[in-house]
Amino acid sequence: MRHPFRRPIWAPVLVSLCLGLAAPAWSQTSAPGPVAIPLHIPAQALDRALTELAAKTGLLIGADSRLLSGKQAPALDGVYAPAAALHKLLEGSGLEALPGANGSYQLRRATPSSTGLLPEVRVSASESLAAYVAPQSAVGTKTGATLLETPQSMSVVTADRIETLGATTIKDVLAFTPGVEIAPYGTDSRYDWIVIRGFEAYAPGFYQDGLQLRNNGYWAVWQTENYGLERIEILRGPSSVLYGQNGPGGMVNLVSKQPLDERRNEVQVQVGSDARKQLAGDFAGSLREDGTALYRVVGLVRDAELPQGGMPDDKFYLAPSLTLKPSAQTSLTLSSHVLRSRAGTYVRSLPEQGTLVKTPAGTKLPTNTYISEPDFNHLDQDQWSVGYMLEHKPNDVVTLRQNLRYAHLDTDFGQVSLRDFVTVNADPTDPVNYRQITRRVHASKEKTSLFTMDNQAQLELTTASVRHTLLAGFDYQNGRFDQTSYFSGTATDFDLYNPVYGGPVTIGPADMDLRTKLIQAGLYLQEQAKWDHWVATVGGRYDRATIDVADHLADSTSSQVDEQFSSRAGLVYLHPSGWAPYVSYATSFIPNTTINPDTGSAFDPETGRQIEAGVRYQPVNSKAMYSAAIFDLRRQHYVTYEPATGSPKQTGEIVVRGLELEALVTPMTNLNVTAAYAYTPKADVTQSEDPAEIGKQASAVSKQRLSLWGDYRLGTGLKLGLGMRYVGPTNGNYESATTEVPGYTLLDAMVGYDIAHWSVALNVSNLTDKEYIANCGYGSCYFGTQRKLLMTTTYRW
């Protein structure tokens, strides 16, 4: 079959002639009028969407096939004038339609305005909201289906939202999305700890560009940089059917900035709290006039300190990428990054007695005392990766993709942390017994080498009145994790009221010296069937995972092999008004490494399963997006321990049920509002070998969480933003807190100004500098982040 956009053509003329009498009367005029008609065009490749639009409206559309290669069009479902429909299909493509004679249109790359600025989505409220709402995401289906067509709860946070919020970490970004707890251990400079629907998403790791950044479960955790991201995607609930090993709560996918076919240059300077000074740059464009070679270089250098102890928080990051388009059917993007971090460690953890509750002596502890050793604490990290994303379309039916990455990570970690109060005498009411604390020492040197690959074949077929998108894939991971860790050592006792730093810190002999090799291979199949206003998604996957461990201390080796089948099924109804209710079922798995004493082998993998019903609403001709979901989520077959003997059994189950709401909307001109709400009435252990755990929350989950953000842009260039985050009370991890951990409300704010090529913004998080406890567990409490200021100045040309 001849591709309709392989060179500049007027394909719709031929299409209209072929349609003949089958074409409606309004499409047979030489110049289509502005009459609005009902249109239903599914999300698909842009060239195919334009051909379908031309056939249905009679529009004459000319385009160079190279402009359309690799671009996707959103779904079109509603009543549109032909020109308005064309404009909507081109949204986010970087193309514009120039009117010609007889109602024709010629497509070209969007050009700079008369001021020399590229059209930026940050200028006006209506366009700004367009940058907040992402109609498509590959994370839910791997096929580029729209969010309306995806039968599972998702959130997509775009680069413009990240910038408006002044977010410098992933945790900062996800604070305004439903169902995500960003501070399960309070302020922690080391990691982006988050909990999704009651379960940690820290392990086995986040994803970047659809490939997993697998952690080893200790301190070697891949770092990411917000400035290098185009968007952050959160898929809630089990996701093993497309991605293999995963926890039940959900996954986070980080989408890197990619080369562009338009010139875009940016230099950014940041200064802020904790002596932060950062210089960043983002440069993109075409190396050839025909658009067959595109580039992008993103990088930054940061000189900063952690909030206490005078410890560094420095970073160097560089991410160059190159896209080659040797033909209209083939695209190859080469990507890489280097990240070097030199930092201390900063954790705000104190005993529960003296913080959440008074000590038996009736005293309160000073919460701003840093209890660690600045001269010893360190988290030095060097990581790099190289990879590519290859796509080839041999014809209009088949799309072939291969994504591949090799990455390496070196981590050197050391930290002193609190242990217990020093008991001076036997009188529990004597304040002297709550003045000094003992401290423990942790240290680790770790290396990770990770090869990941995902191969996909996508077929788009039509049988009778059903449009099929079939996806077959094979992905593969091969990781090696070397780790030498120290859990013993000594540090001097510490006086909370008269802190003295610089005492001797010693590290004991290695407690762990392991080399772990992991190989995971998965074969998956997915069918998306579309007919009338229905979309059915069904998928299945088979995984085989091998884990080999060499224990150098014990001079022993072990090996385990796990096999698992995962599935997902969902149904969506696409109403022409923009409503899209759905139901779905999904499963997940993750291997167990605990040995079953009855068999001498590792337990079977633990599993997750979720039943979800929800609805999305995207008003016709609007960039607003609303979503609601209710779910029943279960983590099953995890290992619990019999209290008397300590014997492990694979009997654990945790049930989480809840409601989540999210909205991105413009209630009035120049005002953008994002809102998220989560109601979680149940997040309890329902089965365990330890009866004391049953009925309690394993991870502290607030029954209610609410966040709001609004930003208003005046015609003068002034912009204002205000946000609120409410987190309800909990009883701590496993409800171990002595009393209820209070809820808290935080305020964030932004003020800025845009003029010509310049943008200036001041962001303040925790505006009132509220002191709050984020969580408690087993005698310790974790304090939240204090007020932070960030001034960002950006020059674009």
C-alpha cells in the first residue's frame, strides 16, 4: 500500500474522488465551509489521522512526509468545523497549517513570532493549561493511546507544571497528585521516597523512557534530574503485564527531553535556600534543513549545601541526545547522560518521646538540632548511561520498536544516625535521662551495571467495524549488583542540648559482601479493540526471572528461578461529550528472596491485584481534564513471621480501598487550577502470621489527602501562584505511634514576571515555615521539610 505522506502531495483530492457519492454533500464543494460536523477519529499516527480527517471533511492538506514521521495525533470525538478539527489534530506536534487557495492547507513547522520568540505555552492562560494537560501517554499501554482510552488511573505532570511549581525533586512534583505520599520518612536528602496507594514505589525502582532503573534495595538508587525531564507519568495500581516485576501500588515513568525539529535555546540561573547556586542550559534544534538530524543537549552544574551541617549538595548533569531520520519510516534517537553528585546526608529523625509526646520527665526535645556527623556523612554518586530508541514503520499496519539502555552506577555512602537515649540513672522522670543519645553507623560501597531492552511489534488492523491495535513485546534485563555494607561501628554519644561535632567515627568489619546477578525476560501480548464508542484492552505476560547470589563472607552461592503470569483487562466507553467511564482488573508480582524452611528454596513470588472503576472527562474543544477512580487493591502472598519462633510463612495480605479525584481546569480566563483528593478508608493488614499486625496499617496512610494549586497570569506579564497541601492524621507505621500523628496543612506560593525572552519566578514551599511531623514508627519520628525559597531566571531564544 502506498503511504499517503511520503512526499508533498494532495492526498485528500484522491481520497475525495474515490469516495464519490459516498461522501456527504458538504464535502463535495471546492472549498469546505465552516459547518461543524460530528467527527470520531481515534488517537493514531498523525499522517493517518490527517488522511482520515481529509476523507471525512474534504479538506485539502499538503504536507512533507518527513514533517509527520513519528508524530502522534490525539483522539477527535465531538462536533468540529473542519479547520478547528485540523488545528486540534496538530496540537503538540510542532506543526502549523497555513491556509491556501480553495480552502486548502499546507503544513509546516511552527515558526517564531514577530518578536523572535518561539510560541511558548507559558504566555497565556489558555495555552498554559495546554501545557498542563497531556492528552496522551505511552506508559499505560505502550501504544500512545490517549488517557481517555486507558483503563487505569494515571497522572501526567508536564515540564511546564514542574517549572511553575518550582519543583527540584520528583517528590516535589508528585505532592500535587492523588494517592501519593511524598514524605513517608520525612525530609530525606538521599532518595525520592514515595508511597503510591499505600505501597512503597522505591523498589524495585522508577522507570525512565519506559525502561526500569532497577535498585538493589539498599543505597545504590539511581538519581534523576527534573530539569532533564519532559514529563513525569504515574500509573496507579499493578503494572506487571507490560513491565514485569513491580510492586502493587503503581509505577513512576520519567520521560526525558528529546531532540526537537525547531530551534529552542534556554539558559537558566537559580539561587535559593541552603546556598543554592545553579546554572542550567537546554539547547535543541535541527542539524540539517530537511529535519533528518535533530539534537538536544541538557545540562546543569549546582553548588549548594544541605539545610544543616554545612554539608555539600553539589551536582553535575549532562544529557546529550541525537535523533536521526534516514527515511520517513525510520527514526533512531541516541541518548546518554552523565550525573555526578557529591553530597552529605540529611535526615530529620528524632525519638518519639520528646517530639510526638513529652518524655516521662515532661520535657520536649529541640527539633532543630542536627544529630549526625557532618564530617562523616556522605552520599557520593557517579552514574552514566547510553542507549537508543529505534522505530521503523515498514507500512501503514506495522510499527517496530526497540528501546535499549546500558547504565552504570557507583555509590559511596556513610551516615551516623540516632539509636537510643543514654540512661544515666534509674529515675524515668529525671530529665537527664533524655538529654543524650547513642548513635549507630552505616556505610556501604555499591556498584550497579544494568542492561535493559524492550522490543515491540505493533499492528493496526480493521476487521468489520472493529479497529485493532495489537502489541507483542519481549523485554529483557540483565543486572549485576556488587555491595559491601557495614552495619556496625561506633560514634560518640551526642548531647541534644549542647551538640558537639567532630568526634571519632569508626566502621566495623563488613556485614555484607554480595554479588547479585539478575536476569529477567518477559513476553507480553496486548489487544486494544475499538468499535463504536467502546475500547477494550486485554493483555497477558509471562516472566522468567533468575537471581544468582554470591556471598563472599560466607563463601557460598545460591540461585533461584521464578516464573509468573500477569494479566490485565479493561473496558472504556467514549461518550461524544468527552466522558469516558472505565472498569479494569490488573495484577503484579515481585520475587521473594526469603528461604522457605520447609523446602530450602525461596518462597514463590508475592503478587498484587486490583479491581478499579473510574471515569475521565475531557470537555469537547477544551484542554481541561477531570478524573475519578475507586479501587480495591491487594498485596498478597508476602512473607510474615510467627512471633514465637520467627518462622517465615507466605501468608501476608494487605487490602487498600479508596477514592481518588483529580482535575486540571481553567475556571476563568488566565487562571489555571489543579486539584487532587484521595480518600483511603482502608489500608490494613488482613492476613499475617503475627496476629498483632492484623487490622493495622503497614505503611501510614492518611485517610484524607487534598492538594490545590492555582496560578494566575496578568496581561502585564505578572504571574502569581498559590498552593495548599493537606495530609490527614495517621497512627504511624504499623500503628506503632504512642498517640495519633497530627495531620498538617502546608502552603506554597509563586510570584513571577515574563517579558520578551525573559522569565523570572520566586517559588516558596512551606510558606509559613510550619514545623510538622510527617510520620512516626517504632520509637522514631520523621520531621517534614522546612521553608525553602527558589529564585529562577530563564532566558529563551
